[in-house]
Amino acid sequence: VSAPARFPLAVLPTPLVRAERLGRALGGPPVWVKRDDLTGFALAGNKARQLEPLVADALGRGRDTLVTGGGPRSNFCQAAAAAARVAGLGCELVMYGPEPPQPPPNLALARALGARVRFTGDPERDSVDPALDEVAAELRAGGRAPYVVPRGGATALAAAGYAAAAFELSAQLETEGVSPELVLVATGSGGTQAGLVAGAAAGGCRWRVVGASVSRPVEECAGRVLALGPAVDERAVDVRDARGPGYGTASAEGERAARLAAGTEGLLLDPVFTAKALALLPRLIEEGTGGPVVFWHTGGVPDALWEMSTKGGGGA
Ligand SMILES: Cc1ncc(COP(=O)(O)O)c(C=O)c1O
């Protein structure tokens, strides 16, 4: 995996911490947490790492505006808005559905960071995709130079940001003298898992990456991970269904996992990604996972707060 140019956003390395109380409560192997909720840039979590190569590429190509999209609760959208600011770029966002009457934190943050936001009016998530090209064409016609990024930042280039993160973890594990059996991570558009799998393979790491799919059926999600990861071996792509009632809706298991993480370690998990990922851990332990486990905390803090304030504490 060759390292692409990176526009520095994240404060790295993020901490790797032992979660003793959480591990004891789960009654399984030792649990470690990779704190990518602390990437140190705009509450962007994992999205800070993915934006570094994307922004470097946009600047390298002489583009002046990031164009991307997602839902009003999208972590990637607010992260892109912040990254654009730091890089001196404009930011145009397209969100699915109608404009919500009360803006969730990620939408409010994106606007506060100067992004222009439009809504497709269509609740289907993929209604964003053609609109990105339309916005780009409009910008080009006005003499601007757009850089279009698909929802979630799902490109092979962004995934490379996570291949580097696999090396970072590997060095930390060596320092701690820990050899984990698996690394558990929330998977949405697939780039994070793809990068981790590619980086782990390139670095000869013995740990397995397990992706908790929160938005797509397992086969579809595995296909995306395979397509996004440079030279990823199919056998290294392990995706489990963690959708619960569906993308964007909290699950009972996720709520339990979020309460446990908060109650044992003071960790804040969001209802859409990280809570559902941690909820897989008891199942993996039941399946016989005996070695240490690393839970890769990918962030989602703004949405965790939103869930708490709108549902009275369910999300964390
Ligand atoms: C908090 C959080 N965790 C995990 C993910 C999944 O990352 P990816 O889309 O690269 O699969 C996202 C993506 O939006 C996220 O916001």
C-alpha cells in the first residue's frame, strides 16, 4: 500500500487504551479501545483520517470546492465542511430528504463552518448521488473547480488514510506487547474497513478485522470493502450484520452497548455506528473469540449528543 499525499488534519497517533472495566463486564478477553473519537479535528472521528488524502488530492489538482453529501446527521458532511475551511476550499453539501425542522448538530456544525447545504427532498439516500454531479456542473459553469467526493468519503484514496491507521495501531500494539485476535469497527460506506484490512495485510498483522455493517446487507457491504481496499484478499473481508431495525435507527442491543461503554469507561458511543458495532462484541465472544480484542472507536460524538437530547439518553 503506497502512502498518498496527506493534508494534515488529525492529531496522530490517537490513543490506544485498555478498557479493563468494559472487558470485565463482558466477561471475555481483554478489550482495548483505539480512540479515533479523539482524532482531534472538528469532532470528525474517523472521517478526519479519510479527508486527509482527499483534501491533498483536491489541492494537488487545483480544485477550489469540495462537493459531497449524505444525511442531515452525517458525520462526514460536517467533517468535510471543517476540512474545506482549513484548506481554504469552498464546501457544497447535498443532503437527502427535506430540510429537518430542527437541525441536528452535524447539519448545524456544517453550516456554522460555512458549507452551503441543499436538500434533495427525496428520503432515499442515493438521491444524493446524481445531485452531486449536478452541483459540480453548476459550479463549473460558474467558473469554479469542484472536487466531488461520494457519500461517506467512500473512495480508494480515502481508504488509504485507514491503511496508514492500521500501521499506527500495529506500532502501538507492539509497544504494549499485545497481540489481538480481532479488531472490531463500524462499517458504513466501507472505506474505513477497506483501509484497515489493506493496511493489516500489507503490514503482515495477524489480527482479523471484523466490520459491523450498519447500513447495508452483509454481501453488499463486503463487496464495497473489497472494491475500495487496494489489493484486499476476499478471505480477509469479514462483515457482520449490525443494522438492527435499519440504518439511522438505534437498536436495543446498541443502546445496551452504549450504556455499558459509558457506565464502565465513560466512553460516548453514537446510536448509528459505534454503539451497533460494540453490540457485536458479546456475539463474537460467544463465538469463541479468546484473544484480546481492539474496539476501534470511530467517533460520532455530535450524533451521540443529538440522540441523548432528543430521546432522553438512549444513545449513550
Ligand atoms: C462514527 C462513524 N463510524 C463509522 C463510520 C463508517 O465509516 P465508513 O463509511 O468508512 O465505513 C462512519 C461513517 O460515516 C461514522 O461516521
